[in-house]
Amino acid sequence: MNYKTIFISFLLAFALVALGLAGQVRAEQQNNKLSALGNKVEELKKEILELNRDLFILEEELLFPANTQFTVFLSMDKGQLFTLDSVQIRLNDKIVANHLYTEQELKALLRGGVQRVYMGNLPSGRHELIAYFNGVGPKGRDFKRGTTIALEKSSSPKFVELKITDDTSKQQPKFNVKVWE
Amino acid sequence: MKTNSKQGRLSLFVLFLSGYFSITSLSLAQDEERLEIRNLHFGETLYHFYQKQYFTAISDLLVAQKKHPIQTQGENPNLLLGGLYLSYNMTQRAGNIFTSLTQKDISKRLQSSAWYYLARIAYQNSELEKANLAVNKIGVHLPFRYNDELQHLQGNILLKQKNYKDAIKILSQYSDSTDWSHYTKFNLAIALIMADENEKGTELLEEVAELDAQDIEQIALRDKANLALGYAALKAKDNETAADYFRQIRLSGSQSNKALLGIGWAFHKEGKLKRSLVPWVELKNRSSKDPAVQEALLTIPHALEGLNAKEQALAYYNDAINSYNKELATLKSVINSVKQGEFIKSLRVLHLHQQKENHLHFTTLPDSTATPYLQSLIAGQEFQSILKNYRDLLYMKNILTHWNNQIPSYRLMLNEREKAYDSRIPKISAFMKNTQQTKLLNRYRKLKSRLEAIEKNHVVFALASEQEMNLLNKLSKIKKLLDKVPPGQLEEQHDQYRLFKGILYWQVATDYTPRYWQVKKRLLEIEKAFSKLEKKKTSSLTTLVKTPEYFKDFANNINNKQRKIKNLNQQISNVIKYQESLINRIAIDELTKQKHLIENYHIRASYSLTRLYDSLAVVEKK
């Protein structure tokens, strides 16, 4: 081995050791920074989530006061006899909501999630709600169905749940309406 | 084949699948059981949770907790909130919730779930002792569906603690029927090798290496097992076996370049230099940004030298030096562009294109000149976690911007309401001052006392109809006429008068009770109407008094929120800036590391080139 080889090997070895040590110190510093930053981010997330909550409440109180608030939800049972494509909500013969479902939304409904389809204002008194459901029914056929409900709105908020269930005895989907006070 | 060198075992250890657990993150979102929904707001939270929209789901649940507390779902909302915080990388909050759940008098099943999540949080935070303690508290009531995850978690904790004996005990209980079995088997193999049970470990790793893979994740796992076995065999100088393992790896996959490099080394070590050139030359045609390719640029002339093809070796060393120079120049310019914010800009653009609120991973790579050099860094668990926080911060900044834009419309709406209210004040005041109500009330009171007198004195004819009263009047007139006639005359007419009056009395008297109740009912209706009117008046009065106060409170609330938005916006901008500088730092460190590696190769190539020239010169002199 000539002097040049020895010199280069020495340089290389020195460089590698130096790099390794510097890397280790830097990794430790970085971990500490990461941990502190993680805590700061979590604290910020908490504050923003709380602010978001308060602003949602403020908006709801402003746009949909309790005495006129009216909300329509949609839920699904097993969904073996009906695959929901879209839904339309009419209130007193006026279309107030249309929704076209994505695969992900359908999965969420089938697992027990409840969707808020519409939120609006209704004065006290009698009203009519019609929901039209479009989708694929038993044996893969196109399936359209409407369901009507007469509502008595009082001065407290009203929640209506549209429930799509499987009627296994008739092998047909069933569309029920449940009113929550 | 035995993996008995210490270095070989260590290189295997770093391969253990510590990340898989947190990547798949089977939290509540993957529960197969369908919860019975007894509260719409809880159902709504689940709807967003199942779509991995954690921010919206947490917001929904927080709104519900404040406005319509969920009382019909037991402790499920708390468990869900804990799971949501965990999914949203808020481990401290999640930990607080799960800890408080473990202290409550709740079902053992829920308590076990809470301990399980606490163990996961502690593991995620690398608090292994704490994680172990939590695991020991889980008990036997944990829902069955968590069993495989728990086993994987326990195994990972023990592996990280280097407690291989107990890790083997736990991981050996794996069930072949679940998706987790291959991953558990992989980790068990590593644990066995680390505990010097090489044969058993290798056998298991071989099982994974021969896996009949069903999906891309399993293929990747199979490649990883073959790569681990291949390099372990190389270290153990069992070169032929090593080559066999490397051959099992796909030609185009994340491990393929390393496998080609390994095959080359296996042949080289066996002295089959010509054969070693085949995979290495194949590597040379691949992207020069890959470290395996960069190494191959050096191993090719090294093998050619061994074959005494010195002229060709010279050419390849020159090629390598040129390639390293080019790569070093590119890296220098990439580092400069990263320093100028090009990588961060590409991340921001990527975020803009991300439609969904949340992802566990960045599925699309950022369009940056640095990306080809940072692929393995980006795929790493730690960097993914940093990116996830970065994306969350950008998302929250958007949320704040949205609310900030909404504030003027809320003010406008409030002003409109105030105006509408002001316009109604005269009408309300007039209604309040109306005297008609007092007159009507007096009339009602008179009627009521008259009815009471009728009832008390039983004045039957007081409830007679108009027609009956006419008849009674006529009969009175007839009576007056009859009274004027001297007694003893018109006896028959007297009798007729008595008969008619008796019939009339009978008629009215028999109908008295229903008539009385009819009148009383009407009076009660009037009384109710008065009471309703009174309530309305009181309510109007309250509104009149309270509404200005309400408007004032609302306006204050809006102002406070706007101040808070401004403050948080400032904070989030600072943290984003800090996060960006951290991402840049990590990226530059990684690029510098690669630069040093290439510089090292460059030095080695230059040295070899000099040495080769020297030896050729010596030959020429001779």
C-alpha cells in the first residue's frame, strides 16, 4: 500500500466517523425539536377545534334559531335490498335538498353513520315533507320511491330521520320516517 | 442457512415491522360491529368518522356535547372521541380520555378497550414501559376482533425492549387464519434470530418469503423477507443461497435494485465475476439516483479489474466518475432549490389537490426535483407523521380563513335582524298599550259572576233561549190580561195559561244542566284566550326588553371570535413556517447524506482510477 492509499483511507475513515457522530447528535436534536413541535401542533389543534365548535354553534344560532330550526337526517339499515344513488327532499312542494351519494358515503351509512341531509327554518304549524329515493332495488332493477309525512312544527327544534330498511318478508326496501323532538 | 453473524442479526433487527401497526391503525373505524344508533348527533359523528373526516367528526361531537349532550349511547361517545383524537394525531387528548375511562365504573369490555388504546398511544410515543403496563391491564374482556392487533402490539413493544424471549412467547401464539399472521410471523422470525434461535427464525422467514401473496402489501412483505434472508446469507458467506433468495424478488419493486446488487455480490463472492456483471450492468441502466445503482457503477469496473479487463475497467471508472459528477451537480442544484422552498411549494400544491379532508398517507408524491432522491424518506413513518401534521395545519389554516370570511356576513345578518326588530317596536308597543283587552276582561268577569249567581239561585229561565223568552213574555202579557178579568170567569183560559207556562218551564228546566255547562265551557275558552294573550304580552315585553341585550351579546361574541381567529391564524402561520423549515432541514439532511455517499463513491472511483493508471504505467514501463 503506497502513502497515497493510506492517506485516502485515513481521510475516508475520518470523514465517515465525523459524519456518523454529527448525524447522531443532529438526530437527537431533531427528535427533541419534533417532540416540542408535536406538542405545539396538538395544542393548536385543540384550540382550533374548540373555536370551530363555538363558531358552528354561533352560526347555527344565527342562521337556524331554535324556534324555527328543522333538520332532516338519513340513515340506512343493512342495505341488501336497496343501493341508494340519490335523494331529494321537498318541503311544502319546494325542493330544498338534493344529494348524490359517493361509494364512501354509502359505506359510512351502511356501517351505522347518520347523514344530515338538510337543515333549515320552518315556522310553527303544519307542513308537508316529501323524500324521493333513487337507487338500485332487488334484482338490480332501478328503484324510485317517495315517502310523504305531514309535520306539525312547534316552537322547538324538530329533527326528522328518514330510515331506509330492508323488509325481508316482502323482499323490498322500506322507507320510514321517524320524528325526534 | 444460518444467520449467525452479529452484524447480520442487527441488520435484520432494523427490518422488523414496527411501522405496520401504526400504518394500518385499526381503530374504531374498522370495527365490524354496527353500533345501535340511539342519538342522531352521535350517528352523524360516525358518518364523518367512517369517511376518515376526523376534523369534522371531532367538531360534530364537540358541538353535540355542548348543545345536545348525548345521553343515550353510554360511554361510546367518549371512546369515540378518544379514538378520533388518536386518529387526528392528538395523543395527549386521546390519552386523557382513555385514562379517565379506565377510572370510571364502566363495563369491563370498554375498560379493556381503553387500556388497549392507552397501550397503543404509549407505544406510538416510544414509552415502552408505560405501554407494557397498559397491556398488562387489558385483561380478558377486550373484544375478540382486537386480538391480532394486540398480539402484534405486544410483540412490537417487547422487540423494541429487546426482550426477545417474551416477544417469542407472545408472537408464537399467532393464528394462521388472519391477515396479521404474515406480519406477526415476520416479526417472530426476527425475534427468534435475535434470540440466537437462528434455525427456527430462518425457517419462519422462509415461510414468509414463500408466501402465496394475495395483494400488493403481501408481495412487498415477501420481497422484504427474501431481501433479509439474502443479505443474511451473504453475511454468512452462503452466497449461492443468497442468490436464490434475491432471485425471488420482483424485478420491478421497491426492493428490486437492492436485490440486483445483492445477486451481483453473491456471484462476485463466489468468484463468478462475469455473472456478477449481468445484474450490475442491468442496474447501471436504471435511475442513477438510487444508491444501489450508484454502488453498481463502482462494482462493475471492480469486477472487470478482477477479470483483468483493465481497459474496460478504466472506461467504466471514468463513466462512474462522470455519472457521480453529474449526480453531485444535480444534487447541489436540488439542495439549492430545496433551500429556496421548491420542495415545500410542491407539498403545498399537492395539498391543494387533496380533496379529502384526511389521509393516513400521502398517496401521491410531490412534484419536485427533490422527490426522486427522497422517496424512501417520504415513505418512512416519521416523515409521514411530520407531513400529516403539516397537512393538518394547512387544512386548519383554510378553516380559519373560511370562518374569517364568514364573519362579515354574520355581522350583516345581525344588523338586518336589528333593523327588522326596530321596525317592529312600534307595533309591539301599540299592542302592549291596547285598552280593548281591559274592556273585554271586564265584560268577561261580569258574565262569569252572572253565571255564578244563576247557578247559586238556580234561575232556570236565565238560561232560556230567545224563542223561549219570547214565549215567556207572551205568556206574561196573557197573565196580565187574565188578572184583569173578575175571578170565576175565563177559568178555562187560566188553566190553559198554567199548562203552557208549565210546559215551557219543564222544557227549560230539563235542559238547564247541559245549557249551564255549555255556557261555562265557553267562558273557560274565553279565560284560556285571555291567559294566552297575557303570556304573549309577557313574552313580547320580555323580547322588547331582552332583544337589544341579545343583539349586544351576539355582536360581542362575533367580535371575540374574530379576535380569536386572528390570534390563532398568527400562531398557525408561525407553526407552519417552523414545520416547513423542519421539513426542509430533514430533506436537506437526507440529500446531503446522499451527496456524501456519492462523494465517497467518487473518491473510491478516483482512487481506483489512479491506481489502475499507475499499474498500467508500470506494465508499459516494463
